[in-house]
Amino acid sequence: MGKLRDIEIQSWIRAAKPIAGKSDGDGLTFTLSARLTASWVFRYRLGGKQREMTIGNYPTITLKKARELATDARAQVQQGIDVARAKRDYKISLTTAGTVNELCEEFYKRTVEGRIKRPDIVRDLLDGDLIPKLGRLRIAEVKPLDVDAMIRAIVDRGSPIMANRVLAITKAVFDYAIRHHWAQQNPAAAFRRVDAGGEERARTRALSEEELVVLFKMLQGAGQPFRIYDLVVKLLLVTAVRISELIEAPWAEFHLETDEPVWRLPSSRIKTGKDMGQRDFTIPLPAEAVEWLKEIKRISVASAYVFPARRKMTKETMSPATLNWALGEINHGLEHFTLHDLRRTARTHLARLGVKPHVAERCLNHKLPGINDIYDTHDYLAERRLALDGWADLLVRLEKGETGKVVPIRKDEAA
């Protein structure tokens, strides 16, 4: 049982008189500096010499906690460990442990690469925000204020869901740092979703004809350097695929020089994948999409991929962050939308064109509801080709600034 009590410690602090040391017993000592900083010090002898180690400040370290830490330190001393030196060396190791960038790279290599199905998602989170914002800081220098500034910037640019994702990966990265003795605490640990993007709700955003006209006009007006991004947006719309399915596509998946051009997307690159019973997916390509792809091949660098990375980084293909950057640079002035909203936009306009729901759902490679997906294995390729041809025609008219001219696909064609 220790000698000190909280009530007398608090009275000493109120008296505001420096205390060189009040012993609680077994080496634990309370001190009060000339600047009235209350601290716990553990005093011990090792190798015939008197030594001491500062445990921490009171009341951050309570009397009960100080006794527990002193007991742990005493056990180490009995094993011949110089706890004061060990603590000092540990602090030095933290300040020289490396940068957040180095931490992110080790985290990715040891916990992500080759271990999860979609490592590119984590890679994009690291490269898109965490490394650019905190990468140059030393690990021990990162404070909650730095994390908050990073998250706030993401929310302010209109990406609350991305803010949640970045917060989650930041917590995971610094938890890894703690486990491997690169850090003592996680600067993101106290943050919750409410501090970032809040609770996530299903999005309903789809771009109208008028908004698509504005978007196409601004992309075209941005000049030749932005032409590739203009083509990415149009292909995302006309094929209604997910972002990663397009920007990570190799040319080998496209069959353009046939009477009926198609894109054969293997199940291994589909979000749901084989583990969800997903099959390979054949996407009919309208004539306009074929021309856009051929233009990409003419203006692109020689690569096995349709959209190779513009700079030599860890990924071989374009990152969604690059496309987000491009859309931000053109200052289109539209209400905030995400890249995934382009897929919802395609589905919405297919309905406006009179495409039957089951055909429109197949265009997005969605499963049909209920037992239909089990018993209806028809791929609706012909119907989907008519639907996407009509959608491509509308996109071309919108590219020319023509709105209000929706020509429904004939019922007998897309039934």
C-alpha cells in the first residue's frame, strides 16, 4: 500500500510550492517543479548507481496508474534493464523511425499487397490523400490536428464518403505503426465518422441532360491535355461499368475489329467476382464507343492498358484520383457528383429511353431480382446492344449541346 493520497497531492499543488520529492514507496516519487508541473518519477539503483526515470505528469497519470507503471519498471530493473535508458532510446527510435510515406509503403507491402482482392482501393486511398497530406511528416510528429485538417479538406471538396474511407485507412496505418514500434499512439484514434463524412446513405445523384451538356462543354473547352479525361467520362457513361473496370482494362479485352464489337470483361475484374457467382461479362460496344477507343489508342503511349498511368508510380494504370483531379480542374460548376454517379446516370437515362428494367439492369451487370437470376441465364446481348446504341446516340447529341430530344427505343426492339 502506497504512502500518498490524492487529496494531499492536490493540496500540495494548490499550495504552489515546489516539491523535490514525496515518496510513495518502492521508488515512486511525486515532484512539483518551480513551474508547478506535477510529475511522477521512478527512482532506482542499477549497477551501484542511483538512477531515475520520469513516468509522466499528474493528473494525466493518476496515482493508481503511476503505481502500476512503477511496478512494471521495478520488475524490469530486477531483470537488469536500465528503464530510464530504455525509455530514452525508445523516444529516439520514434523520432528517427521514418516518415509517414515510408510507413504507408511498409503497411501496403506487408498487409495489403497480395493479401486482399482489391489492393488498388487501398493504394488509391494512400496515394490520393494520406501520403500527399502527411507523407513528409515524421511518424512521431503527426498530431490529431494534422489528421483533422486532412479529413476536413476532403469533406470541403464535397467527398464525405471518401473522408470516411481515408479516416479508416489512416487509423489502420497508425495501428500498424504501434504494433511494429514505430509509434506510441494513433493520432486518428479519437476520430469517428461524425468527425469525417458522417453516416453514409445510399446516393441518388444522377446527371440530367442539361448537366451532361455542361460537363461535356467544359471538358472539351479544357483543351487537348484533358481530351483523355473527356473520353474516360464518355466511356464510363456509354458502357455503364464501374470505374476500376474501365481504367484498369487491358486492350486484350476489347474486340473492336468485328461486325459487332464487344468488350469481354472477365469475372476476375468484376467487383463481385467469382466468389459471388459472377460470370464473365460481354459488353456490346456502340459505334461511338469504338471510335472513342480507337482515338485513345492513337493518342496514348504504347501500353498494354487502355489508360496507363501518366507518371511512373506503383500502379500501371490511371488512378480514380487522377480523374477526380481532372474533373475538379475544369471547374464545371455543377452540383457535386462522384464518378460512381455516372453509372447511376447511365441507368437513369436508359429508363428515360424506354429500355425495359431487366435489360437496363443487365446493361449494368446487375443480377435480376429473386429467382430470375437463377432461372433466367439469358445474357440479353442483342437487347443490350440496342439499348446502348440508343444511349450512345443521346450522348453524341448532348455533346453537341442538343437537349430535349430523347428518342425512345422501340418497345419491340429492347423488350
